[in-house]
Amino acid sequence: MTQEEEILIKPTRRILSIDIFKGLTVLLMVFVNSIQLYEDVPAWTKHAGDYGLTYVDLVAPFFVFMFALNLNISYKRRVQKEGKNKARLRYIRRFLIFIGIGLILTMYIDVNEFYFRWGTLQVLGTSGLMVLPLLGLKPYLKVIFALVFMSFHQFLLFTPVNLLIYDSIEGSILGIFSWGSMMILSSFLAEGLDKEKKHIKKYFLFGGFICLIIGIGAGLLLGVSRAYISLPYILISVGIASVLYYFLYYIYEIWGVNYSIVKKERIFSAVGKNAFIFYLIHVVIVYVGYTIFPFDTPSIIVFPFAILHAVFIWIIAYYLNKMRIFVII
């Protein structure tokens, strides 16, 4: 039996560590977005500003990283099942749906104004379209493309368009080069899931640390900026995501295989299995919260609201997981 035949008849299974990473990211996003615009919350619960880095600045890169993890695995399965052309069309449709839903959620309507804004789903959709043609390439070619795109974006920051990138949500349409490079670099690191377990450390742990070291070094010259989505920010955030995922993988896929309490994890993984639907639900709740509570609401009220929001999301996730209901686009 050939290796390809073994793959085809091998039953597909969810990778627990990916679901946990997704669940952690979603719950972190829910908490952060619930308090982000309020004035009475500590600075460490907000974006760093022009330069710097807080945990809040890592939420979007974590989304990109987990998106790449899923895409690497699901795309190859689709190619084996349906062929390359049908698989690509399926994912092009999915990414366009992301962009479309994102435009609807972020459109601005007023008496005299109507326009679309950029947002997280548009970032994921366009980044997916950028990485899709590269999924069949050698891993080192992905690195080259990632470096070219992030270098081009960094070049744009030395031109007058840097004001447009700074003033826009997620860098506007010009941010596709930075977020796209982040997705491609994450896809390269995700190649570790296709290798033998002994190579996991090489990709996620060592690869993540290399990104961190280079990113920190570049940050001394160029500055680490979420607002500008600078090259050092891309490398550092992907590096942190990669190292974090390695430890989750080690705990749940290597060390934890002998412990039922680890194998039966139902807290974060339950949320991760329906990450997209919880993203949409949380957007509605956040908007409702902003409507009810003015932006000068004391943090003693805002923080409990954020925690209750996360708990509510988890309760829905628990019952959807219990009923084996998974929403797939």
C-alpha cells in the first residue's frame, strides 16, 4: 500500500491542540473586544499605540496563525478527496464569503454617508486568497514570498501612504501585504504538522524562536508597531503564536496521550470547533454592550460584562459540542 493510499483510507480526526488554540484565541478576542473602547480600563488591556506590544496586539495574529494551521490540513484533505481544481474553488468561495460578511458587518450607514470599512474577516479572506496558490509549493518558497510581501509593506511605511495605513482599520486594503505575509509565514510553520512528530519542534519551537529573535532585532531599528503592522510586529507575533502552539501540541498530542483528563478536554476545544460562528455572535454582543454602556463606564462594570460575555460564549459552545453541531462554511 502506498503512502497516498494510506492517507486516503485513514479516517480524518480533529487535532485537539488546534481546537484548543482556536478556543483560547476566540475567548481572548471576546474579552478584549468587550472592553477595548472603554476609557476606564488599564492601558495593558488596550493596543499599545503607535509603537510597542501588549497581549491585545496578539489577538489578530493568533487568528491568522490558527487559520493557517487549519488551512494547511483541510486543503490537502480536500485535494485528495476532490482534486486540486475543486478544492481551490471551494476555498476561493469560502474566502470570498469571509470578505462579503466582513464588509456587511463593518459597513457604515448614516443619513448622509454610506461606506464599507476594512475588518478582521476581510483580512482573513484576502490573506487566504494570497496563500492559496502557494500551498503546493516547497516550504522554503513560502518563506521567500512571506519575506517579499512583508518587506514591501515595510517599504510602504517609508512613503506617504503610511498615514493611510495608520489611520485605517487593519491597515486598509494596503494591509493585505502585511497580513498576507503573516498568513504565508504561518503556513510555512504549519508544515510541521505534515512531518513526523520529531520534526514538530523544528518547525514550531525553533522556527518560532527564530522569528522572535529576528523580529526583536529588527524592532530595534524599525520599531514594533501594531498600528502600522510593521515587519518586526509580523515576525514577533507569528513567533509567539508558533511557540505557544508548540507547547499546546506537546501537552495535548504527545505528553497528554496517556492521560484521559487531557484527551477529554472540553473547555477551550468546544469553543474552537465553532470558532467562526462565535466570532459572529460576539460581534453582535459587543455592539449591544457598546450601546448599553457609555464609553466612560467604570471598569468595575466593564470587566464583569467582558467575563460574562466569555462565559456565555462558552456555554453555547458546550451545548453545540455536546449535540455535535459544527458550523462549516
